[in-house]
Amino acid sequence: MADVRLVHVTKVFRSGKRAVVAVDDLTLDIKDKEFFVLLGPSGCGKTTTLRLIAGLEVPTKGEIYIGGELVNDIPPKDRDVAMVFQSYALYPHMKVFDNIAFPLKLRKMPKREIERRVKEVAKMLHIEHLLDRKPAELSGGERQRVALARAIVRRPKVFLMDEPLSNLDAKLRVMARAYLKRLQRELEVTTIYVTHDQVEAMTMADRIAVMNIGRLQQVGTPNELYNKPANLFVAGFIGSPPMNFVEGVLREIEGKLFFDAKYFKIPLPSDIEEILRGQAPSEEVILGVRPEDMRISLEKVPEGIRGRIYVLEPLGTRTIVNVELGPELIVKVEGPREVDLRIGQEIWLTLDYNRIHFFDKKTEKAIL
């Protein structure tokens, strides 16, 4: 198969005097047989990156390699990649068989070989019974599998997928995620997958590249991004519910370092204190803590943070508790299952200091 490399790739779209930098100096190294996800909000440049790899857009600067070969000047049809679009892009006038067979007919393959390949991939995706139907007669999930079949039947070096599950309902999306992941493992094809859904990215990817406003923020495994975010954007984008952020300052009181957040003040353990003294560029920092890394107590506890329950969000297996720590400060906490809580109730929070994060307020880069 093939690895994919992007080296200092930039894409600028121009309209009259206006220039928009869609992808800004992007360097990526995607391994052979890897399931690699480009993740970020709408407009961050992830789909443009996919189109650059496919050859549907031309980079303003930089180089793109597929299987070690520079492909900047190679047309899309000769790059040996297959793309699955968000809309599936099926031909409405063609039956499913002909939709799947279309890329093989373009290559002028023998009729018997086309029929063998189409039936083989249809069996793999459990759509043999749909071959005589037209796209309008199919459900969203069936259309998605037909679009996948059309990509697979080519046996390309690389799959490029642009939010292929976004048109499916929630239940079907969960099933399709697992199916796609297993299918990629069986086919052992390098896959680059675009999504704005961080849950989708976390459950499917071997590695994830998080992008924002055209720039790469961090590349890593799902666990690396979750546990060691490089900056404030990654920390807030990865995780559901997202990480809580509390602005404050580091204050030294009688030789001990405290985090002062206006509405509460907590002493910091000696190991964290040592890191912050050595690496914090200024006193102004942002504390980051995930909802599951705080504990609720109904009784006052030493060094606990006093708060009041603002809203309860029952989710079946767990309850997310919105806790008001001050007039302008509300944090989300994963509530204890065995305790009945009520809105307006006074509670105390304690933090898991082994799992908290600190970010520099000015640069937004991670300190801890």
C-alpha cells in the first residue's frame, strides 16, 4: 500500500484582492495502513487538505508524496486514491451495480473481471441484494455502503473519506463507525478520514491531527490528545463534556504556591508547584480539569471548593452536574451515581491533582 506525506503544504484561495489561507504550512507523516483522522471545526482546512491529497486542489506551496512519489503534478485519476464524499455522490440514473462498477469501466477492465470484483465487494459489505436497485430506493446507510463499495472495488493505495457518516442517524452512525474501523483493518489500506466529530475521531483513529484555522494544533493517538493536550484549543475540543477552564493567577503565600481564581483559592502540591515555578512564563494561568476528574462531597472537606448546584443533566449511565462556583463561573462535574442531588444544593469539590492541567493565559500553550 502507501504512506502519505505532506511537507510544508500551504493552500491560499484568492478572490480579487482577498486571500484566504485555508491550509497554513502543514506537515504530516501518515503511515502505511494507518487509520488517520483530520479533526477540527468547520472551516479549519481539513477538507481542503483531503482535496489536496486527492489532487482536486493544487497546493500554493509545499510537496505531497504518496508511497514515496511526489504527486504535485500528477492528475487525480493517476494518484491511485479513492474518495468517499459526504453526499456519497452516487449516480442517480445508474443501478447500484453500475455505480460500483463505474471506476472499473473507466479503466476498461474486462466485463467478466468487473462482474467478479463488484460481486465480491458487494458480498463483503452485505449489499448483494441491492445491486439491481437505484440510489433513490436505498436508505442512507445503504447508500453509504454503496459509496464505500465503489471506493473499495478499485483497490486503491489510499482511501480518502470526507465525513461519510454525517448524513446517518445517531444509532446508525455508531454501528457504521465500528464497521468502518473493522473494514479498514481487514483491507489494510491507508485511510485518511475527515470529521468535525471528536467522538467519531477518538473511537476510530490510530492517530488524529487536530486542526484550527488552517493550522495543525497537535498530532497524536486518541489517548495522547485526551491526556496531554498541547494547548487550550485541543484541550477544549477533545472530550465530551469538554474540559473546564478556570482563569486565575499563581500566588505565593508564606512560601507556598496557590492557584487563585477569585472565587476560590487552592494550594498546589509540591510536584506541581515545582513544575509551575520552572515553566510558567507568567503568573496568569488557566486551570484545566475534566468533569470526571473532580469529586462532589455533600460535606465540607479540607481544601475543597465550595459551590452550588446550578443544573443537573441526567444521561442515563451518569449525571453531569453544573456547579456554580461564583457569579460568572460554572463548571461541569460528573456526579456520583449513588447520591441524590438537587438544584440549589450546596456542595464541595475536590480535584484529582494527578490529572489537572495548566495553560499559559497569553500563549494558550500547555505548561502542565
